[in-house]
Amino acid sequence: MSKSALVCGAGGFIGSHLVKRLKKEGYWVRGVDLKYPEFSKTAADEFLILDLREQPNCEKTVRPLNGRPFDEVYQLAADMGGMGFIQTAECEIMRNSALINIHMTNAAAAAEVKRYLFSSSACVYRDMKPEEPELSEEEAYPAFPDNEYGWEKLYAERMAMAYGRRFGMVVRIARFQNTYGPEGTWQGGREKAPAAFCRKVAEAEDGGEIEAWGDGQAMRAYTYIDDLLDGIRLLMQSDLEDGVNIGRREYVSVDELARTVAEVAGKRIRIKHIPGPVGVSARNFRVDRISSLGWTSKISLKEGISRTYPWIKAQVEAKKK
């Protein structure tokens, strides 16, 4: 029998792409989420619509396949979105994500799952200045995340590692950077900055104006979905314990991101800065640990936007019809 994998959050952007990757590698895959993938049919062999905030549903989710525990579980399910959502839905984020992680970690250990990957976030790190040296994974402590999403992620990391120690479950912690690509959320308030700017530029006329929160100087780095999936798969099979950063080291300002999208679109765009949630000034972290496995980010921001913008433009045009 082929290896088996469970992907929680399989209806979301990263989860649906991960299911496709695992299927290409020959896995039998069960996907679980509150919803099916929005933009394509799931590639999972089995897809369960379940609310993972409920303990019985988590126990059903990890139920052994033909009496054999899952070889790998990828816990990506979370209540999350872009900065606007993170700053306005603090209570929902902490309650919903904490419930999911408490019940999923316990259920996976009880079901004797062999390897368990938890998707954490670069939001576990403190606010930084753009010129500050990059942080290593250990420098998430002393802890001082900028938002409640980051605090919940830190707690969930520690819980997963504690269960791993007690029950002998191999636990891997992936700290994701801002990830983008086709088939990601692009409207509705939960979209991340790359998708938001792709939508705004697609909607704007050549020579038109788009809005950006803040002064446009906050620094960020963005990772294309294929690079992230490479890192996830390498980490799951590795011996690396504790948190591991996965992200591209190509830092750009918010304005530079918007100008990159406009360049790809072939449009002249003016940027209007308006008040709004910005988040940290910068978040710079090292990738030595994941690079030790042979991982490298292959896709530049411009190339990634060149792959993403046409897809979002097509969604915008289809919505007009």
C-alpha cells in the first residue's frame, strides 16, 4: 500500500496545493476542511467536510485507514487571513485556531500518527526594523509577537512538541512566510497583500490609482506556493526539530510590491496611501535550517507575480460578466 497522508485545511490555498503535490508523489490522501477548494476540484482520494473545532470531528479525521495509522498528518487548518482580518478578528482567531490545534494534536497522538507537521507562522516573531539582522528560529524567544495570531501559533507549537515528547510522535514545526500564488483568496477581506494588489491593479485603468494602507514603507518578503511546498515536504522527511523558517529572502516595501504587480500587468499606476492596519515594520528571519536540507527558493517575486496576476485578472474579468 502507498503511504497515507492527512491534510487538515485541505480546502484552503496551501492545503489544496499540498494535496495535489502529495498525490503526484504517490500518496493516498484524505483531505478535511469546512469547505471544498474554491477554485478547483480536490485531488484528495477522500474529502471530509468537518468542523475541526469539535473534538469528535478531529477523532474522526485521524481515524486509521484500514486499521493502519496515517504515515503523515499536515495540520494547516486555522482561522486566518490578511492583516485587516488579523487585526479585527483577534478573538475568533485565538478561539477557533486554539480549539482546532488542541483537539487535532491530541487526536493525532491518540491515533498513533507517525509524523505530524504543524503550520506555524513568521508572525511568532517580534516587530523589527528593516535594517535589523535576520533572526534565527531560537530568537522567537523571549516571545513578543505583534499580534494574537502569532501568540496562538507559539502556544500551538509548544503543545505539538509536548505531545511529541510524551507520545513518541515525530513533530515538525514549519514557520511559514507570507505565501501567494494562483487559486488563493483574492477578495473578501482575507486575502494577503500580493493577491490584494493583483486584484486592485486588474480592476484599475492604465494610469489609474490604487489604495495601499500605511505609508508604503513596511518591508516584507513573499514566498511562491511551489517553493513553500518544497520546504514542507523536505521538512516532514527530515530530522529537524523545533521551529523551522520557510521563506524567500527577497525583501521589498509595500510600494515595491505594488509597483511589481503594475509592471507585470503592463500598467502605469499611482499609489494612494490611506490609514489602515499595517502590522510590523519588518520581519527578517534566517533560513539556514531549511537550507541545510537542500532547500532554496527558486521563484523570484516578479516571476511569482507573473504566474499569479493572470489568474487573478481572469477572476476579476469573470466576476464582471
